[in-house]
Amino acid sequence: MVDGQLDWRDYIVSTPGVLRGKPRIKGTRIPVSLILGYLAAGNATDRIVDEFPDLTKEHIAACLNYARDLSEFEVAAA
């Protein structure tokens, strides 16, 4: 945990040989983008976990924290 929040790095990996390097839930072939899409469509965490038995609520929270960190990323000015 970082600052009381789940550290997404414990749950999300990206490796070139799996899903062409797309971020995915560690130990699965479930891409983060799929989970974020389910959330964006209004699906509740419990429904997503029911649909993907390999997932936990922590995995879904990690996806949200990952997306938050990406949205806060700033590119250094050249």
C-alpha cells in the first residue's frame, strides 16, 4: 500500500510476450483496459468479479489506481 491506497504495481504487470505488452492483471491474461471498460459501462465490482472468477476486488481497485496514476502523469517540457 502507498499512502493507505493499494499499490497497483503489486497487481498489474506488462510483459512484451503476453498480450503484446498491454498492462494486465498479474497471473492472468485479463487486460486492465477490459476491466476499466466494464467499470466505465457502469458494472459494479461484484458483477465483474462474478464474470471473471480469477479477479478480486483488489485487482479492480488496482486498475483504478493505475488509471489514476496515468492520468496524473506529466511529460517534462523539452
